[in-house]
Amino acid sequence: MSTLPLFPLGLVLFPDGPLPLRIFETRYLDMVKRCLKGGEPFGVVLIREGAEVGAEEPRIESVGTSAEITDFHQLKDGLLGLSCVGRRRFRIRERHRQTDGLHVAEVEWIEPEPVMAVPQRHVPLVELLKAVLPELGGPYAKMPARLDEAAWVGHRLAEIMPIPLTDKQVYLELSDPVERLDGIAELAPRAARA
């Protein structure tokens, strides 16, 4: 078990996925300082109900992904900008809210997914990803592609496809890379029409 500060967001972060953030709340500025000083990650979890900001306690998912801060800079509006990358999946075992409003959790790390080749039947998904990634630009332009790994391909497709957040969360929680690709293959034609 490990202790992680949590950043509940209206998105699902996948392992190796990019996460640009704008930080303005004191509790998160303090969290970022501590993470940078100790070289520690923070946890990103999807908000099921509620909001990212405010006094209300958001309801969050129990599985999330740790985020490593890879760069920081001051934005034009004076706020702190972060570049982060998703690392390891975790399951929340216990959580509490500190007096400053920051959520902290005791988490259990989920085993990394096995490194598996993309099955032949899912080569069209690899071709789709190969075509789309350069168009996305930004953090995807510099991302080292691992188009031969089923987990990496499934994570990238799940994070960029226009599908409901609840579906993205299901794909995050799956530990079988091929099962994830099977599900995405069924959704891909519908997502392309959206």
C-alpha cells in the first residue's frame, strides 16, 4: 500500500498518457510543490458526480492512474502549467480529505499489464492510430510510439476516442490488453461517425 495525493478530474488518465494541467487552487499548488520536491507522483481519478472545484465532496471512481510531473511553466494568464504523464494504475483502499481540502488515499498498485503483441485481427486499429496521432500534435507529437504493444495501442485509442467517460473508465480497469482492443474494435465504427 502507498499513500497518494489525489487530483479528481473530469477525465480518465491512462498509463503513458499525456496530461496537461492548469493549477490555480492552493491545495493543488501545495501538492505540486510536495510532489516536485520529493519526486513523487499524484493520483488522477475520474469524478463520477460533483465538480473538480468547490466545497462539495465529489464522488470518484476507485481505480485511477498515478501521474508524474515531467515539466512545469507559467502560463500567459499567470497560472501554473504542468505537463504530466500517466504511469501506474491503482485501486483506492481508503481515502480522507485533509483540512486544506486535498484528498489523500491509501492505494494498492495494480499489476502492470502483460506486454503482448497486437493480434492480427486488430492491425486496422494500429493503422487508425498511426494515422490519427500525428494529427493530434501537442504531447502526442513527441510521444514515443509503441504500435506493436497491445496495451499501449488500446490505451491511446481509449483516451482519444470520442466515447463516454464511463466507457473510458471500463477500459482503464481492464487488465487484459486484447480484451480492451476487442471492445474498442466494436466501438471504433460508431466513434468514427460521432
